[in-house]
Amino acid sequence: MSSATARLDAAALRERLAQADPPRLLDVRTPAEFAALHIPGSYNVPLDTLREHRAELGRHLGEVVLVCRSGARAAQAERALAEAGLSDVHVLDGGINAWQASGAPLNRGRAAWDLERQVRLVAGTLVLVGVIGGLAVPALRWLAAAIGAGLTVAALTNTCAMGMLLARLPFNRGPACGAEVVERLVRDGRPG
């Protein structure tokens, strides 16, 4: 199956996980998002970490299912793994949102704002500052225009520079964020 068309819905993934040789689940969200809510047995390999170690992962992984909030970051991770030669890669269609809506099992931890909500807060605040501040300093209106342009590009390319920057902040990172997860994933057999 081509990695470009390899999508699994929540029901199909549940069936695959119940089989004798289930795929590995790689959750590409931030450690804070993962700690708040994740599929049991999944590994947290944030998108930036996955990109950095894609060649190593490509050499050591078999069938993989990528998970994020809604599917956008998982699709980016799918492309990165395909570039590394990994062909048996699937994306959980609808992400953790669809998994949760299906009533499938989840591990829950401390609640955290997901990355997309953080982007909306920062972008909205910057636009508000640009518009209101523009009353006193007209050049600040360009801040609102720049944020609007950035959001347009983010929508057209299905990537988000602001989200990538926010993912690097300390409250979005955690002890499970780094090469040690990749090393464990490569070293271990199946998630326990």
C-alpha cells in the first residue's frame, strides 16, 4: 500500500492493535499534549524529533501508525518517514480526536492546551495588539497583517511556523522529548 494513501480510521486501528503483530504507534504531538491524553502503548516522538531521526527510524521500524491531534502533523511525519524509505506507514485518520470520539481506550494525564489552541491564542493576541496598538502607533497594523498572512500560508501549506516555534517552548517539552525515546523505540521490541 502506498504511504500517500495509507489512512486508518479508529475502528480499523483497533482491529490492527488486537492482532498478534500490531503496528507501532508513534504519537508526533508535543510531550505536553501526549502527557494529557494518548493511546495506550504509543511512543511519543514529536514531529521535530521524528524528522531529525527519520533515517534511523526508517532502518529499524516495520509497520507504523502515526498519531497527532487531527492528522495534519501525522501527515507531515508520514512524508518524512517515506523520504527515509519506510513504506509501511499509516496515519490515524482524524487523529486522537477521532480515536477519542470512537470511545477507544486512552491514557489520561494532566490536562494541557493542545498546540493548535496555543497558536490561536498567540495569533489572536498579536492581531489584537496590532489593531488596538495601531490606533496609537499606525505601523503596528502591519503586525496584524503579518499574522494574517502567516495564517493564510499555514492553511495553504498545512504547516504552521508559529506552531513549530511554540512546540519548542519549555512547557511543551518534557522528559520524554528527545533522542532517548527514539533509542528506546529502536532498541525495544513492541511497546509494553
